Amino acid sequence: MKKYFLLLAVLTTGVVTAQDVEKLISKSEVERIEKTLSSDEMEGRRTFTKGIDKAAAFIAEEFKKTGLQTWNNSGSYLQQFAMVRPKFISLTASLGGVSLDSRDVVVVTCQPDINITEKSGYEKVKIAAGANLGTEARKYLAANKNYVVIVDTSFAKTFSTLTRMKSNIFKTDKSVVFILAATDPATYSVSAKHEITEMPLANVVGVLPGKSKKNEYVIFSGHYDHLGIMGKDRNGNVQTDSIFNGANDDAAGTTAMMVLAQYFKKVNNNERTLIFAAFTAEEVGGFGATYFSRQFDPAQVMAMFNIEMIGSESKWGKNSAFITGYEKTDMGKILQANLAGTDFMFHPDPYPEQQLFYRSDNATLARLGVPAHTISTTKIDVDPYYHKASDEFSTIDIDNMTRIIRAIALSSKGIVSGKETPTRVNTSDLR
């Protein structure tokens, strides 16, 4: 009954205090979700396993209980997509009637057979000397168009690195053909064969529609995949416990996102639309966040709170966390201002050498100008449990983790209500 009257008071006044947040976000609920996601039953939540499917089903059911809507009213909280892994079989190519060495051609495709000439309708472009080969190549791959890309021979020593872009591709009917050549003749032909393996994946996404600013989005996210079952750790050490539970990485961030969904649904005062996303495949390349980000016009995303590894104290102790890319927008300052009167502190990222701003699931939208940041506490340089089987529920500081979630809820109120909007990331400063 007390909770009912508290909620009624919040809904009536529209004002949420630190005391309200403390009552609406309970330690017991944080513990319940965290313990479930990091349990042995989830088998370490490795991508492409039954364990991660169990985790996705659990998150989806929690979204349903919370009362979230599905993305684009799809009827499912699972945002399904596929990665394609092509295995090279054969290739023949010519440029201006002259046969090419197969090492001078890289075909990035999801098609088992590709046979093209200058009459096939592919747009022909060039990567000139002095350009950034990787950046330019990724630009053409992300455009989802058919391209023949002539790569200047000054890149002869690094051209083979483009084959890495064939390892995992988002399923598409478009192809990009890279040709290392000194000239740009009018005619060409390329024939390639690949064995195609499709690998299904799914983010879990729930929506809380905004009241007056439905087309302005605020995203709360965490990745729910981890390393699964492994006989050895990444240093080659034999494991007596083979399940890498990923309690901190990133059941903690996913738990925070789910608890925040419950909180904002109860408070029911979001003018902007809130998106709650559990990303897949972060550990194998950030594919879930990349696919998710492509569903948005970045101009409509007002902010992104990506939450990663908040199950331990930060280097400043309890009641604190850091924000990656703090200096790139004023979002951190907005959040801290909303915490006035509390003892919680958000700090700039103390580990710039780790490049965390570019390594986590915020990066795709940040590179498009969105004030997208990751909130974390992990001492990444000395974390004793990072990517080890010992990253278990017993290592999580649930009390401190609950305080961090409450701080995110309280500090985000101006952004969620539409009264505050962080500055955009200057994309010219990003790699």
C-alpha cells in the first residue's frame, strides 16, 4: 500500500526525488535479475548457443511483465537478424581485358555466386593514395549498395587486410568488390564462388513510448552475451570451472537496463520515447549494437546510456562511476547536475589508453554524432575477474550496483522528460 501511494504521488506531481528512486528501485529486484542472468543455467550466454537463447527468452519475458511495447509493433521483443560467413572457393577477374591475380581482388558478398561486368550496374568508385584504406572500405560496406572499388596500388602492402571484412557480414543482397589497380579502365569482369553460412542473432528490445516527443529517442542498453563454456581462459590457463558466467560483463549492465525499464514504466513521466536494448554479439565484434543502431535516424536519438560492468567499486570507491568520452559532450555535466544533494559522483573515464569509448556498444551511434556514452565502474586495467570463469554472482557488490542504477535513473530525468538535451559528438574528432 505504501508503494501504491508513493507511485500515485509521483504520477501526480511529476517530480521524482532521490528518496522516491530509492524506494522504486529495490536491491532485491537487482539481485534477482543479476543472479538469473549470471547463473550456470545460462551457460555463459555465448553467441550462437542455447545459453544465450535462454537469456534472450528471460529478458523478453521480463519486458513483457514490465509492460513495454515491441519495436515497430513487431509483436516480438526479439530483434532478429543474421550474420553471414562466406568461405572462399574460387575467383577469376580481369581489368581492361587483362587477367588479375586473385590476391588483388577481395569480394565481400553474401551470395554464393557472383558474376559481374561493367554492365552489371555496380557503381565504380576509387580509394586514392593517401586515404585511410580501412575507413574508406568500411564506408562503402556500410552504404548497402553494389560497388566496385578501385584501390590505388600504394595500398599494395595492406590490401590483403580487406579480407578481414569478409569474416562476418550482415545479411544483404548487395556486394562490394575491391580491386587493387594502378589504372581505372572502362571494362572489368569478376566471377567468385563462396560457401555461405548464415548465423542467426537477436537483440532484445522494448519500448516505452513518449508522451509529447515520441520521435525523440533515449536509449538504455547493455550487452547480454558473454564467453560461454570454455576449457581454458584467454591466457591458456586450464579452468576447473568451465562456465564463464559474465556476472559483471555484462549481466550487470543488462540488469541495470531492465531495472530502469521497470522504474520508468512505474514513474510514467517520459516525454521522450525510451528504448531498452539488450545487445547480442558484443564479445565477437559488436554486431548486435551495430545492427540496432542502423534502425535509427541518428538525429532523432537524443542520448544513449550504455551500461557496462557496474558490479564492482570504481577507483574512487562506492557511490561513483565513470563515463566514457566524458569530454566529448556535456551529457556528464547534465547527469551530475541532476544529482545535486546526493553523494554520488560521475567521473571522466580514467583509462583513456584503453580506448573504451570506441570499444563498447555506444560507439556506432557516437560516431554518427549521438551523445552516446558508456557508464562503468570496472578497474579495467587490474580487474581480477575480467574474461575469467571467476566473474560470478558472488563477486558482485549488489548494494553499490543498486545505488549506481538509482543514480542513473535520477540523473537522466531531464533528458527523459525532454527538458534537457546533451550536445552532439563532434564527429570530426572521431576515428
